[in-house]
Amino acid sequence: MSKSIFSFNVKSLLLLTLPLIGACTSAGEIAKSSIADISSHYGSDSFTLVATSPANFSLTAKSQYSPLAGQDCQTYSAGLGGNVTRRHQKTDQIDVKDTEQTSSFNIPLSYSIAGCTMDLTRVVVAIDGRYGPSSLDIGGDIGGINVTGGATTSESTPKGTDNLDFKGLCMWMFQLSVERIEEDGISKILSCSAANADWNVSSDYLERGKPGGTIQRSHLKNKEVKFAFRVAKDEVPSMDNRWIKTSEGWKPCQGTATSDRCQKPPVFKKFKMNDRECTVYPNCTE
């Protein structure tokens, strides 16, 4: 056998072997991650989230956990081909029904996996619903709580709110659709604002906030946190000075070449709703 042929065979063998070595390394990392996942568990301290969704709305609570400072919480990601910092999320769900629903979820304050301890840092509470038969006739909004502090919390850490009962008043906000397939039709946006104990919100839209707040972790243990959403009976336009309210309902303004706002005196235009040509919302005809 000539040296050139021998050299070629050795190089070919090495080229075939290197991918296998890399594959074995990746497989090993994945196996370690899989074994670590088996050893994961939630901490014993927790609180109860009592969530209420309106009729015809789903509700999703996403509890998010992040590693404690100074910990090595790296894990191998096959998709990224390298190590990433661990994160964890616990999801609880209320499915859509035609009646109001209230469910309780146990939310642990910590989560551990492969020697990495994570604290609960945020709970996002979201509702989603439909306002029409089309697949595009959907809307949703969120509230939630931020969780601060931990085992080493200093006195300088903000205590946050003592309130554990949050209310969100949601309103459908209508507009003329800009989508080509629904041009001059009605589309809606769902906007939920923090409400007081009597379900009232600020009359100034800019002063409104989302339902929820910041809570100290030590205030949550064995407590009950309530999140309730309601949908307001009345609807309003999504933008100011685009519609004018009359005794028959809301009438959309015809804009100009330089502005979509209502002019003085206003000129009104027609729109489409449920395959009908309309002049006033929500009754269509005056």
C-alpha cells in the first residue's frame, strides 16, 4: 500500500470519526439534562391563586421562576448547541365556558433542579376572548404580580403592596379595521385596567394601570391572592376624536387628506358590520 493511499484512509477515518465524537458529546450533555430534569421539584412554601374569568373568556396563569443570584444554573441546549441559564414556568389554565368561572391554583414560591434553586419572580395572569365568529375576532390583555425579596432580603428592599385582592375591569374598544379583508369593518381591542373594590376605574385613561402589583415574597407564604376580571357592558372607541356619540349610537367620522380626526362640522361615513352597510354602532342603522 502506498503512503498516499494510507494517508488518505487515515484522513477519511478521522473525518468520519469527528462528527461521531461531537454527536457523542452532545448526546452526553442531553442525557445529563434529562437525568437532571427527573430530579426537579417545587419547594414546600406556596400560596393559592384564586382566579376568576368572565363568561366566554379563557384565563392563563404563568408562574415564572429565575435562579438565585450567584448560582451556577447552566444547562445544555441541543437547539443552541451550548449552555444556557435555566428558567422555569408553571402554567395553569381556565378553559372557555359560557359562564363565569373561578378556580384555585397552588403556586410554589421556589423550584429546584440539578442543584439549581429558583425563586418565583412573576405571575402573569392573562385573559383571552372572542367578540365575533371570525378567527380574527379575538382579543386579550394581562395583569400580574411581581415578587420581590428572598431569604437574604435587606430592609432596604421595597415591601410592595399589602393588597392581595386584584380586580381588572376589561372593555372592548372598537375601531374601523385597517385589514384589507375587513376594510371599513369593525375590529376590537380588549383593554383591562386595575379597578377598585367597587369595580370603578379612573376616568382618565392615562392614569389607569394594569391589574396587579408588587408583593414581598414573605407576604405570600400560605396566603390567598385573588385575581378577578369583568367585562364592562359599554364599549368605547379605541382612539379619541374618531367617532362621535349620538342618541342613536356612535358614528364614525370621515377624515381628511391630512387627518383621521373628526372635523368641525363633522362629516360621517358608512362602515360594514355582519355583511351589512351601517351608519351607527352598535345598532347599524339609526
